[in-house]
Amino acid sequence: MLKLYAIYTLTGDEERFLGQAYLTEKDLEAVEESFTGLLKAEYHITLTDGDRVNVNTIDSIEEIADDGGE
């Protein structure tokens, strides 16, 4: 199941919003592995605007609550 997440990176001392992405379990595992230094290969995700981001550049993610289309 896909869930929508806000994607952030650190630039100096500032957290910068990169965009939003629908992430799968596999995507989330790759992000977690990048946080712990265990990611063994390059892995990219596609943001909702079409930009591709290497998960190694991601410093935090935040699930965006589904408003049920209201």
C-alpha cells in the first residue's frame, strides 16, 4: 500500500523540504537503511512532481495523513 510522505534534507543547520512522494514498503526500507548506513546500492524515489531523489540525500520523512478526499 502506498502512503504519502513529505521528504526533507538538511542544508547546513536548516531542514529543507524536497517534496512529497508516495512510498512503498520497499521504499521505506531503503530510506531506513540509508539512515542506518546499511544501504548497499543506490536507490531513488520519485517525488510527486516527477523529480527523482537518491535516498541517501533524505534526512527525514513525515507521513502525510490521508484526509479521505474531503
